[in-house]
Amino acid sequence: MRIGIDDTDSPRGGCTTWALTELVRVAGEDGLDLVGEPRLVRLNPNIPWKTRGNAALSLRVGHGRGEPSIVGEISGRRVQAYPRATRPSPAERERFLEDAWDAVLAAAPQAPGTDPALVAVDRPLPASFYWQAVREVVPVRLAEQTLRRAGATFRVRASRRGLVGAAAAVAWPAHRVTWELLSYREPARVGTPREVDRASVVASQRAHPELFLCHDPATRRLLVSPHTDCPILFGLRGTDPAAPVAALRSVRSEPVDRWMLFRTNQATGDHLLRRKAADLRPYRAGILMGTVATPPATLAGGHVRFELADGSGTRLTCLAFEPTKTLPRVARALAPGDRLRVWGSRGRSRDLQLEGIEVLALEGRGRWRAPSCRRCGRRARSLGTARGWRCDGCRRRFPPEAAAWVEERRAVDPGTYHPTPSARRHLAPLAP
């Protein structure tokens, strides 16, 4: 049985990942086992009504079979995940759904815009629904239709918008994956300053190179801990599931109340789709190829704007925001004629907010350098277009072709440029 949940947090508190750990706890109390790692699925980052990271969660439960692995710890008890399972009985299914929904409601704050949803289905949902949810704006009615076709059970409180995320988390096909281990605070400490030792995090990433985005060397900012009053203490992201689990023991912090390893779509770039400039509608993201059409302009605050023309000649305004650090520096050094591959997102405006730049080729820039007179050592002076050159010292003349073309050194080289780590989005690809 597959369960998906969404919309249990708010800007003032709550945490959907913590709510998911409560479902894992409830499943164990109801005699059901976890099948595979729980899943943390980031969806379209441009949705205007999202809370923070626009994440939905899912898990699979049943009666475990095969050799289990340790994927967490709750209340001092290790959480095991099995590679496969048999289905729970109808009575077990119904009891768990009731207990799970009670746990979701208990975890969700009573706040405007927090409208929790839970879906339960016995077979996978179409992967196409996930791809729509991570790249487009999905209407609630489409989520309801998809769930009804699959024979799913679902529960909501207030708005039904959470059904989109909950269904998408179940539908995620997990073709490209990373992992994140999330540790949680003791309940009495929530709302107080977090105690996580930066040096131990840096050392852990050095010891486990599979970890990524733990800290930002440029800003010296620690990236593993949130800045809200949610129950998360720190999170360790990795390209291999063993690295975060091993690194957990070496991070010095306040006491960890519980932890859970999630399979995620973070750092996969799943939200990006190759698009033409004319097809990039509001609240979508895309990858575009084109040529710089206007000189870059530096705006107030250090942001940089330029226009990109794609193969059809359609122009799109690109914005490199100052907090990304790397991208404004690169954008400022561009010139008309440079060929680029860029990726980024649109909000309500028509501008593409850049998440990365690949400089494919630079337009040649330079000047003609006057020939040097070997007789007196002076530089010759131009006599006009196609008339050649003349030395003012000895009056020696030189033909037009005596001049040399000197390429100017550009402040940017061909290559791929990402934002500084602290400005990267959850879904931003590690490699384009």
C-alpha cells in the first residue's frame, strides 16, 4: 500500500517530513513494515502558493519480506525497511488509514493555507502525473481524476489542493535519485537556536565526498540546517545512501530526537525541460539555447539583465540575481553574439530567473594592431580605411595587411556556471 501526504506545514511552523516519520511510527504500532525508503519529492518550485520547498512525501507499507536495512530511528528504536512485502489485509489497511490520518491532522498546524491531504493506493500512479506536477501547474480536478481511476482513497482538510502533491509523491518513478538524511530536534527545543557545529559538518563532507551542499565556502554559510521554527535539526544530502548515514555519527550537535533517510529527487533537475522562448509560460522552468542579443545591464542591487534570442529569433529577458554570486559575474561579462545554454524559471513576469549558465561559444572581440616600424621603433599610424599605415618618425609606409588582429581577453571562458551553493534550489541539477 502506497501513502502520499502533503500540505502539513506553514510559514509559521509544521513540517511534512516530520509528519511522515509519524506515519512510519504509526505503521510499526499497527504491525506494518516499511517497504523501501520513505520518499521526499520536490515539485514545481515556481508554484505561487507553495509554503517553503514545495515538498510532498510518500511511503509504502506492508508485511516485509527479504533482508531489511536500517533507514532511521524513532523513540530509540531502529526503523527497518524491507525490499519487498505482501499487502496488508483490508482490515489492517483500514485501521492504518484511520491512524495515519489522525497522525497527519495532529502534525499539521491550524493555520490559514495549511490544508493537509493524504492519499492511499494499492498500485503505482502514472509517472506522467509526477512529470506534470514537477514541471507544470496541475489543477486539483486532474489529481482527483487520476486518484479515482486508480481506485485510491483520499482524505483532505479544507482545500483539496494538497491532493496534487500527495498524488505526485506516490507517482514519482525515481529514475534519477539522491538521498537526504533528516535529523529532528527534541520537541522542547523547537523554537530555540539550533546547535550544530559547522566545523564537524565541513569535516564530514570532506570525509564523505558523496555528500553535497552541506556548506557554502564562499559565504561560510551552513546549509544543512533550516532557519525556521520547524523540528528539523539538520539534513545531510548525498548521491549514495550510505554516506549520510555514516556522516550522521560525526556531526556534533544538540541531541537528535529521531532521524530518517529519504530517497529524493533533489539535485536531479527534473523540473527542467528543453523549451523555446515562446513556450516558457508563467510558473514554468526550462532549458533554452540562444544568442546574447543585448549588452548586459547591471541593475540596482547588483542584479544583471540581458536578452537572449533563441533559434526562432524570439527574445527572452534573462535575470541573474546578485545572491547567486557566480551568475551575475558571468552575465556581466557577456556580449552580443555569445552563444549560451541557460536554465531557469519564470514567475508571473516574463523574465527568466537564471539557475545556471553554460557558455558555449564567445563572439570574437578584438582590434587591429598597427604595425611596428623596425627602423625607428615607433607604431605606425592609420592613413584611413584601406589606405595602409605610416610611421610618423621616418615616414615609412606599410600596406593595409601589415596590421595584426589582436583578440581581446574576455572576463569569462566557455564552461558551465552554477549559483553559489547557498543560492541553489533543491531541484537544481548537480550537472546540467
